[in-house]
Amino acid sequence: MTDQVDTLFTRIIKREIPAEIVYEDDLCIAINDIAPQAPVHVLLIPKRQIPRLADATESERAILGHLMLVAGDISRQLGVDEAFRLVVNNGADAGQTVFHLHLHILANPKDSKQFSESDTGI
């Protein structure tokens, strides 16, 4: 962690706030969203606090790549690897409410209607 003010996500990472964890490693944690916008809605959060994607620097290149690979792993774990969305909101005007970078993994199970192009979901 950095010396930045703790966010909701840093408090979850520190186990100060409970969450339903679906994946964790040394670099990131994935939790089920408490207000899901799809049947599968997982938040993938780096343990290193980066406020927004636009704030990432060259030093975060490896963690950003790691998050993409983990998103694929989680999609396979949840059985939605054939059709899922990966969403990053950058800034309040884009819908970001927690200023700790996180990826939304959104999917419908195979027996549900899949997303249309107009679905924004979050």
C-alpha cells in the first residue's frame, strides 16, 4: 500500500471490511460486487493503490498486464470465458466512485441473454 488515504478497497484488502473474495494473489484481489449489474459481476483490484487508470505510470506496467491475465483466469474459473466484458471507469464523469483502480468483469451465464452493444451496465 501507499501512504495515500485508504479507500473502501484498501480496507477490504486489509480485511477491515468483509467481502466475498473469488481470487487473491500477491498483487491483486477479486471480489463479488455488492450491487451487481450482471449475473456475474466481479471487481478485480490491484493491491497497490492507483487512483485512476490515467494515473498509472510506467512502474505499474507489470501490474496492469497481470490484471488482464487474472481477468482471463477468473472468467475461466467462473465459466464465462466465452463471453464477458472488462470495464474500467476512469474518473467521476465516467462513473468511477471509488478512486482505487479496479476492473469490472461482467458476464451472463451461457443460458442467459448475452450483452447487446448498447448495454453499458455500470
